[in-house]
Amino acid sequence: MEAPQYALNGEFEITTHPHEMRMSLWVYSPVITERATGSVLLDLTGSPWDLRRIEEGRGRILMTLMRYPDGDREYMIEVAPFEAIAIVEGEAYPLAELGVVLNAIA
């Protein structure tokens, strides 16, 4: 696991959990945790989704993800933790359903 990152005034911790998809090819799947409660808002551990970049803005955590093995396309996912939604390709979904939504778009 790489060093955690913090977003939205330190209220949320983003960690990555690496797992080997193929010989020497590692995917760093993101986990977002609310620090005050320890509640896990998003856990893509063991999935083919690799976290490339993380930013924040307008009360949202902006993640750039890439799906293994399709390395040609990046997806910008906006996580609005205070609203419990994720925005994927312009459409809002309940945050709890993000894993299912990601599997459907790729």
C-alpha cells in the first residue's frame, strides 16, 4: 500500500491496495475512508481499476482511473462523499453502486 492521501480538509483518506494482475504488473485499487467515523465509502480492492491521479474540487474527490488491461482509456470519476454519489461520464449514481457501474462501462 502506498502512503495515504487526504482530501477535503483531511476528512477523507484515500489509500491504494496493490495487487498483481499479471507477472510484474500491479494494479493500485483505491479505497476512500471517512476519517472521523472509519466508514469505508468506496473499496475497489482486488478490482481491475487502477488509480492514476487524485484531485479535489467543489467538495468532490476527483479520481482518474484506468481499467486493466485496457490501458488506452482513462475515466474521470467524481466522488461527492457528502452527497453519497459518484459521477461517471456525466451521470450520477449512488456511491454504494460505483463498483457495479464501473464494471458496466468498461
